[in-house]
Amino acid sequence: MTFDLVIKNGTIVTAEASYRADIGISGERIAAIGDGLAGAREIDASGKLVTPGAIDVHVHMQMSLGGGIISSDDFFSGTRAAAFGGTTTIIDFVEPAPEQSMLAGLADRRAEADPRVAIDYGLHMTIGPHEIAKLEQVPAVFAAGCASFKLYMAYGFRLTDDQLLKALTAVRDAGGLPVIHAENWDVICVLIEQNLAAGRTSPHWHPRSRPELLEGEAAGRAIDIAEFVGVPLHIFHVGCQATVNRITAARARGLPITGETCPQYLLLDDSVYDRPGVEGALPVCAPPIRPTGEPQNMWQALARDHLQIVTTDHCPFVKADKMRGIEANDFSRIPGGVPSIECRFPALYSFGVRNGIFSANRWVEMCCTRPAQMFGLTGKGRIAVGFDADLVLFDPAKTVTLSTETLHEKVDWTPYEGITVTGWPVATLSRGEVIAENGEFFGAPGRGRFIEREL
Ligand code: DUC
Ligand code: ZN
């Protein structure tokens, strides 16, 4: 049998094992794994690792904060950058307008994404305060393929505990998975107010207004409400041990609680906020990047399965937008978010696998396989016959120095400027098609598909 495409002589790395074999692809799917396979096209992967396409279940493309501030990667530029970094599936968000039904919000978000995405994607539905009156719509949203629901304990989307109880109950009844941004908003608001009143206006005060202890408290409170309701819960963007402790305590009680961290919490510490001028404003994100020691805690949490997956919370804002908070003398007005979508998969290899913190199999598990399982991305995240041929040819020896020159994200800075990683994707396949190879992009806007997820 001749396959459409064969990846030959590579070392296949899955969540369970590493072994030498060829991969035969027919159409969009993996059709065979074995030796001596022949294809109409063959790619030699000698010396390369072959992994499932990486999956990033937490990104914000072209997300509007109001006032004309929009995250700078659109669904095309962001998914193109993702492909260069080995990511073949993302999950972004629907934020319905206050007067809109959740399904109308979903249709609007799909209209933004469908013509632009270069890789496959899914959407989480946001349940904000305005959606509490619309919770009877949750089953229809679930049936439309938005199987996970985002709840915020901060910002204008913030749900109070009574609202959290109602939202978690509705998501439970629909069979969905709630995901949560856990911070203590009341405490944050007071600390911001006190710091600004005392003239403490620089980004240095951003992490000091969002304490780890209270992030842990919020995560623990959300976990307790989820336990009471009887629903699983996934904790977003964990950067401190206080929150990890709440997750591990819940898991030790047998509860279906999971957590993620992101590259910014692994590669940086809060000294970034002391950089001069706008430079200190650029890495502002929430929860904030934590003090030295916490990144090491997060690496260990990944190694021990105290955190289950790695995402990015990719949400870039250009320097001019970040500058607004500096000009206003108010760190709380700096739009929050950093770019990480392109470097996540290679950086986790470089600093996790190469430094001996975890195995290459654990790397694949956290970045590919587990995200697909947890979020209902059926047919993705594995190298197995019948699965989508979303694959990465990864050169474990290729070095790349991260900078705005080398990265493809549509933003005029990166928090990782000057950091050199060893290990980088040399080819990325999405459903059997090579969409990025040796620094060239072969995909197209709109070739990605919306994935109706099922749990
Ligand atoms: N935090 C950020 O920093 N940006 C996007 C959303 C979020 O929760
Ligand atoms: Zn986010």
C-alpha cells in the first residue's frame, strides 16, 4: 500500500513511549505505524522526534478589552505563529455581549475565527454576570460543541460566590467542564486602591496587589464550591505554590480537579516588573508573574503531576497599548496579557526535558495528549491509527534565540527576548498537510476547522 505521505525514520514520542517507526498518512489521518512504509511523498525524519501536534487550550486571539484595545494577534496571525511553534489546535473563548444569547455570541465568534484560522480550534463559552440570567441556554451551548465554560473571579466578568454556585450547577447539569480564573477580586481592588492612593503607581506594584495567598484562597474556594456542587473543575494559569497546594489537596481527596501553568510562570520571575519605563509594563498579566522560587515550584508541580497541562493564556498587546498605563501613572490600567503561543512547546522541551525535570513522554502528555483528553478534542493529541495526522517533526538540537526577529507573533515585543532554547519544530502537519516547514508557512487562513467538542 502506498500512503499519501510517510514520515520516515523518526523517533515517535508519545505520552507512553518513544520508539523508531514510520508513520503512513492517508488523507487527513494516520493510517499506519510501522517499518518500511512507502508514500507518494516521503519526509525523512532521521534524527528528529515526531510528536503529536501540540494543543493549547487557553488563548485569546483578537480579544477586545474595550476602548479600542484588542489583543494584537488575530485568528490568522496567531494560529500561523502557533503552527511555527508546533501547535496544531487551540481553544479560544466566546464572550457574549450583555444583550446577546450565548448561541448568538458563539455564532459571532465563529464568524471572526472561521475565515482566519490556519489550524483547528475550539471555543470555551464565558459565563459572566450577564449570563447568570441565561443559564437555561447552557445545554444548547454544550450541544453546539462548546463543552467547557469559563468562569472568572476577577475583572468585569467576575462572578460572586452565589453566581459561581449557580453557574457551576448549570454546567454540571449539562455535562460540561468549568474552567476558572481564580483570584480574590475584592482584596485586589482594595490593594490597588491603597497602592495608587499612596503614590505606588508603577508596575512593581502589580504583583503586590494580587497576592499569592489570596490566589490560593480563591482557587480553594472555587474548588470547595465545585465539590459541593459535584462538578469537575480546571484551574487556569497557576503560577504559585499557594494555588498548587489547593489543587493537590483536592486531588488527594479524589476530586476531579486539574490545573495548568504557562511559560510566563515557568521562565520569568516578578523582577520583570522592575524593568524601566514601558518595559516593566509589558509583562503585566493576571495572575501576575511570581517571585523567584515560584517558577521552580511550577516546574516541580509539572514533574509530579500536581499540575496536569501547560497552556499559554496567549494574549499579546502592543507596546503602545501597554504604554497607556504608564502614561496614566496607574499600573492597574495596563492591559494584561503576554504572548507565548509560539515558544510554549519548544521551551517546555528545552527547559523541562533537556534539564532533566521530566521525560519527553511527560512533555508530550502535558502539551498534547492530556489537553485533548480533558477538553474533548476527539481524534487529536495522539499518534495512533485513525487519529488526525496533526504531527510535529522536532529537531532536538536546533537552537533558536527568542526575539521579535525570530518569532511570528504579531506583537512588537516578547517577554522572552534573548532566551535561547534548544529544540525546535522543523515541520508541522495539520490533518496530513505540511503547514510549516523550515521557517516557511504553507497553510492558509480558513483551512482550520471548528471542532465540536464532546466530553
Ligand atoms: N489574564 C491576562 O493577563 N490576560 C488575558 C486574560 C487573563 O485572565
Ligand atoms: Zn486567559
